[in-house]
Amino acid sequence: LSESEEENDISLGIRVFTGTSSAIVSGNDLSDAALKRLSETALQMAHHTPGDKETMPAEAALLEPFQENEETALDLYDPADLLDQNRLNETVARLEARGLSHPDITKSDGAAASHAHTHTVLMLGRDYAASRMRSHFSTSLMLIAGEGEAMERDYAYDTVVHHADSKTTDQIADLAANRTRARLNPKPGKTGTFPVMIDRRVAGSILRHFARAINGGAILRKTSFLGERLGQTIFNPSISIMDDPLRKRG
């Protein structure tokens, strides 16, 4: 084990309104004196901020549909599987051992396992209060195959909200090993037109480029390569892109 890290953090942010002006400040000192200074600073900043009526908080009646317990509705929190440090160490050891057991794999470039739990509380004046808890479990492994100038590397990872949905360490290690071994002894391909299957790791990056390109700020600044394509088809009609914020365990 080359590195182990644990972090416990608590912070508070406050947004104040005066007329149609607002300001946001945050801090991690929750003593009475510090909170008083934080509030005073926010008020001073708000007094020097141009007004914008579009940024005012919503009326309490409009927020009532969102009072449903979010972690229950979307299943974003796993309360039962709090992994301790020893289990994380065991996971890392199993990842590396399995990865190094494959033919041609000569070294590990690092394995990692982590978990995080976040509790967020939101209050809007005296009219609205809600909280949200989230969990996050992640494992990864990077391997090296070959020797000398013929070495190649690749990786595999898994990130889930509920630990029960995680791939096994064997599945992650085998995938990392197979991807790394597939890079050995590359040969030039023939010239031609071929159907292409895009790996999911690459597919995600394509969507990130697309999301940045259709961002309103980028279009306004004329820094988007899609700035002149409004109303035009970009992808093949057989491709559907869905943005679903209500996906269970998403």
C-alpha cells in the first residue's frame, strides 16, 4: 500500500438577498463568531452587487413538489455498506494480484479503492428545508504489459452509488489486463472504409465535447464550433442522447 487518505470535511455556504441583489460566501469555521462574520461579509457584498430580479428565490409553494425525500426517491445513498480501511486495502491488493496474474502483464501502475458519503442540508429562510445524502464507491487499476521499449499500459475502473452494484475485483482486473495486452505488438491497418464501434470510454468524451459546444456561454462568446449550427442535425438520426436527472442510483 503506497498511499492511504481519509478526509472529514464540513462547510457552510450562505446566500443573502437585499432587494434584487444577492451574494454568496462560504466557510468551514462554524463557530458563532465566524458565522456572524460570514453573514456580515455576504451582506456587504450584496450591497455592492448589481440587481437581477431573475435570481430571486422561488416562492415556498413552488418548492412543495420537491419536498419528497430525494435519497429515497432516487436511491442515491447506501447506508449499509460503510467500507473500512482494512477492506479498502484488501480490495487494492486483490486488484493488483489478479491483474499481475495475467500473461504478458509485467507491472502494476497503481490500484485504488475509495468510498465517500456526503450529507447536504438546504434551507431557504423559514419556509423550506431539505436534506440529501449521497454515497460513492470507486475502484480502479492500471497495468503495464511488455518489456523495454515495447511496454504498453491501459486501465479499467468502476464507479457506483451503491456498493452492491460494483463490479468484482476480478472483473475489473481482467478488463484492465485484457485492454493492456491488446495494445501489445500493434500493426498498421489496411486503408479503407469500415464500420466503427466506439468504446464507451471514448463515447463519454464525445458527449462532453458536445455538451461544451452547445453551452450558451460558449456560443455567446463565439468559441463554440457549433455556434452556427443551431437548428441543424449534428448526429446520425439513429443516435439518441438523453439527459435523465431522475435515473435511479444515477
